[in-house]
Amino acid sequence: MQPGTAGASAAEHLRCWQQCRRRAWSTRGWSSLCRSLLGSAAGIWLAREGENHFDDWCARTIRFRPVSLLVSTAVLGTLTGLMAGLLLVGPLWLSHLSLGVGRFVDVGPDALVAAGLLGAWAAAGCAVSYLVAPCVRLFTRSSAS
């Protein structure tokens, strides 16, 4: 092999690139599902155990209950997603590093973008599960029956 020549042909590089893209596409769905499931776990916990005083205040202030429930749920989801994103900015920023010159100058996730996307997924999961959590009680048996 001559110096400066590639060890593999262009067709082999193309096949490898296509496999990497397929693999990345299949894992992207699982990671998004994992993030939204973590947000939904937070929403279910907040609906069952947490005390949402903002929801009480919205119910007293806005008389039409569907609107007050949507407002309080949107605020709850936004705050949950914001906190999840803020908690993750530090570790993501630390994982963004440099391994040398050239291509390896910028390695790792962009901290603000990754934290923002995680916060959005967590907020969506939290809001949906907070709205769905009271419906779960309809399908579970109580210990008295």
C-alpha cells in the first residue's frame, strides 16, 4: 500500500456509511422514547404524589376547568423540561472536548442543543402523562373491592 492511499475502496466506505446511518436511525427512536418515558414517569409521579398548587390556583382563577387544566399542565411540562435540561447542561458541556487537531478538535454533543432537545422530550412526556394519569385510576382496582 502506498502512503497517502486509502486502505479500502470507495464502495466499502459507502457500505460502511450506509450501515452506520441505519444503525443511527434505529437508535434515535429508542433514545427519544427513553427520554419521553422519563418525562412521563415524572408526570405520573407528580399527578399521584405531588401537590400541584398552581393547578389549584388555576382552577380557582379560570372557571372553565378544561382551560385551567391545559394551562397548568403546560406550565408543569415546561418547568419539568426546563429543569431536566438545566440539570444536564453541565455534564453535556464537560463531555464536549477536544482530542487533538483536525477532525478531533470538536468532539461530543453541543451542550445547549442536546439539553434543549432532552428538555423538550421530557416536557412533552410529562405533560401527556400528567393528563393521562387520572384515567389510570379508572382501570385499576381499589383494595376495598
